[in-house]
Amino acid sequence: MDVMSAAAEREKAGGSVIHMEVGEPGAPVPEAARLAAQGALAQGRVSYTQALGLPSLRQRIAQFYHETYGVDVPASRIAVTTGSSAGFLLSFLALFDAGARVAIAAPGYPAYRNILEALGITCVTIATDASTRHVVTAQMIETVHAQDKLDGILLMSPANPSGTMMSPDILLEICETCDRLGIAFISDEIYHGLTYVAPAQTALAFSGSAIVVNSFSKYFCMTGWRIGWLVLPETLVRPIERLQQSMAISVPYLSQVAAEAVFDARDELEATKQSYGRSRAYLMEYLPKIGLEKFHPVDGAFYVYVDISHLTDDASAFCKRMLNEAGVAATPGLDFDRERGTHFMRLSFAGREADIVEGVRRMGAWLATFAHT
């Protein structure tokens, strides 16, 4: 967010910025969602809904799991949330007490740690590396748990910032290990739909006790509508409902109406995904040509996590210079990995294809004269 603010200041002063820092689809909200919201607004009354969401939306999400994964999930186990962010908060509150130990991957989405620590939960980091294609494995979980008991683990696949994805076999082993050891497993599936090598599998295919977090923000291009969902074990439905009643009453009605309609916009959504795929291919071909040849496997999402250790020991300073001198905004890795992030930056390819091409051109020209910092 600091990078976004600095980029906005540069633009305000008349400077040009290629935005490769933003983890947000550049495509507009699909027409079906806009029209549905407009139609609901024209009715005049925008009301509360049931705490767990509109029954029709919950049923449509359940249908999505059957259509996409061949998994049958009753609508009664689905809770609509104010984005995935509220889904994490509700899940953590329902599952853990202060002092609980919850593991996350490094590199990983920084809000996980921030929310967990704000709730007084101990955050345990599991560092990934190339030996496992930068994903957490069941054996890694078992090793950490043997050292000091874990109460939960939260993993994302495809991942932010790395774009790496667990194979179905690894996901199955993780589900079985967590069930056997009594570790609550939260599967963040927000980037499902945005995969380029193979489709993602949901944890629901392998475990009835996994908690799945998802959102309409990424694949469905509805970031500002702030709407997501949870798929819960039956035992957590009523606790989550009570928490939602107390903390938010319900998710905004118009967002729920739009979200239900967006499932009918698959052609538009797939066209957007194809655009990401072309940008991904461009970056994978041309980043090595400008001296950025080391990056994590880009299986999904819309990020490239680039190793810049040959250029700098301070990714934050590097990204600041790149913004000021080349007009390209990127996110320094320290956000995602407190130990190793000084040697990485994240490039987003969620924007326009032409901007990605221009961003690479600018970075290449700048790096041609760059001295190690």
C-alpha cells in the first residue's frame, strides 16, 4: 500500500507510472454483475440479509463447487463474508483462542500474520524453497508440529506472492496429515480459476473438516465490492453465524446480488484470464532477457516473485529507485517474507497487456545502467 501511495504521488506530480504493484484485476466488473446491482438498486430498498448471506447466493456457490470440482457441498455450510479478509477474521475467531499456534508459509500474504497477531495468536513461519517448488508439504507440517504443537495452518494455492500451486497429491497429504494430527486446516483458494499449467483442486475434495476461504475479488474481478465466502464444517456454521451477526450483521445486499449474477459471466471472465495468460508468457520470456532470470514457478494467480539478490540487498530501496527513476511500481518482498524478502520483489501482471510490455521495456532500459546497491 505504501508503494501504491508513492506511485499516486508521482502521478499527481505529472509522472508516468506502470502499475505492477497492485494485486487487483485491471478488467472491469463483468456486465452481468453491474446490471444485476443496478436492477436491485432500482427497486429502492437496500436491506440487511441473513447473516450467512442470501440463500440464493449460497446455493449458487454450492452449485459452483459441483460444476467446477465435482464436489457436493450443501448450501448450509456456506457463509458469505465481506471479502476474504472477513473470512479470515471470522475463521480465526471461531477456531482459535489467544496463544494458539498457527502456521503460515513464507513467502506469504502479509495480512495473515497481521490479523493473527492482532488476535493474540502466535504465528509460526514455515519457509519454503526450491526443493519443494516453494510449497509447504505434509512432512514440513509434521516436523514443525513435532517440535511444538500446532493448532492450525493456513495455506494458499495458487499463492501470493509466488504464484506457485500445490499438486492434488500434496494437498491430499496435507489434508490427511492435519486431520490425523488434529490441526485445523484453512485453505485459501482465492486465486482458483487463475491457473495456467493445470486446474487447482479444492481441499473440500479431500477433507470434510477443512475450512475453505474464497472471494469474488480475483477471478471474478469484484475487488471493490468486498464480498467473499467460507465453506465450513457443520460444527463451525453456527459459531460463524453468531460472529457475523455481531460484527457485520450481513454482507452488503447489492454486492450479494451482483456476486450471484457474476457466475453467468464466464465468457467475459475467461477472456480476462486469457489476457493474464498472455502477460504471464511475455514476462516469463522477457524478464530473463533484461537480467531478471530467477523467479518462482508461475503456476497461477497473477504475480511473478523475482529474485533480485544479484542487484540489491535492500528490495525496498530498489523498488523505490525503480519507481522514481524508471516509473515502474513493484512490491518489495519484505511484505511477504521478513527473513528473505530483502532479496525479492513481486511483479503483478493483472493490468493491461500493453502496460506489462511497457513495464518490461522501462525496467530493461533502467537495469542496463543499474549498479548493485
